[in-house]
Amino acid sequence: MNTPCSGGKVEGKITVRNTEDTPVQVRIYQTDYLFFANGETVYGEPGSALRSNAGWISLSPDRLTVPPQDAATVYYAIQAPEKPALPGTYWSMLMVEPVAEMDPDSSQGDKGQFRIQTVIRYGIQIVTDFGTSAERRIRFLEKKFIYEGAQKFLQIDIENIGESWLSLMAWAEVYGKDGNSVGRFECGRARVFPGCSIRQTG
């Protein structure tokens, strides 16, 4: 989702569908979102990241009950500030999470019994971009070959140190001892946001 300019406002809606045969309570809340080449993902407090837009987003409602085999709607609005601190990309996550109801038989008894309950949440990334003058820069954190059995792969960690999100594709062109090309080996394309990093292998 993109806001056209500073001070702009965008409104939209999210449809939450219940495929179960019983009503489901759902809560919707915000987090920040950062990811790194080492596999670490951080869902921080809303507004804690440098380029968070969580403070610009309002939700209604933030909790609802979805009837069985039916759907409900959550409305959101993004009100961008008149003068953002920097041009470029800002983002955060909206989390949609069922509210788990505790089974009365799951409480601790005389034998210290307990129950583990799994809750699945769904993340919706909200991205806003300002202008076309944002700086676009990357930095190579690490480059090395890795081995899996008899196969050899090039692994590259890339960090976005600019101001705007980038869609990156890394590849390696391999040449033999005679100087002739062996081939070009692509790692695929991935999106990386400012302050985040990705690992490409190919």
C-alpha cells in the first residue's frame, strides 16, 4: 500500500474469513517488522523502528467476532505526516490473530497437568513510499562459498543502507581456467527494506 505524498490519506479494508463451524474471536494489532540475513526476524513494538509508519495507521475495529463460515471487515486509514523525517520507505505490520479460548478442563489439577495451545497469526505488511529522491544503496556484508556434498554454492549477505526498499537479484558469472564462461548462476530475486538484510545463495 502506497501513500501518494506527504500529508496524503489512504483508506482501505481487510476481509477476515472464518472457515470453521463455530464463531471465532479475532484481534487486530500492530507491530514493527525487521528481518536480517542471519534468519532473525524482529516484530518490535509499533513505532520503535526508525522507519515505522505504525503511528500513522488507525484501525476499526481492533477486535471482532466472525460468524461461522462467514466473513467480517476491518477498516484502516493511513494518515501520512505533512513533513516526513526522510524520503523513502516506511512500513509496519498488521497482525490478525484468533483469540484462543481456554478449555476449562485444561487448568492445572492435582497432578500439575497443563495444556499447550497453538495460535496462528497472519501478518499484513503496510508500506508507504515518499517521493522519488530517496537514496538507494546496498552493502555486501559477507561473500563466501558453501558446500553441500559435492555441490558448491555462492552465498552473499546484502544489506540495504539506503532510504527506499529495493528488489535485488544476485548472480555469479563463473569462468574456467581458460577464461571461457562456464555460465551465469542466479540466486533469485528478493525484496529488502532499509536497515534490513537478506541472504542470497546460488
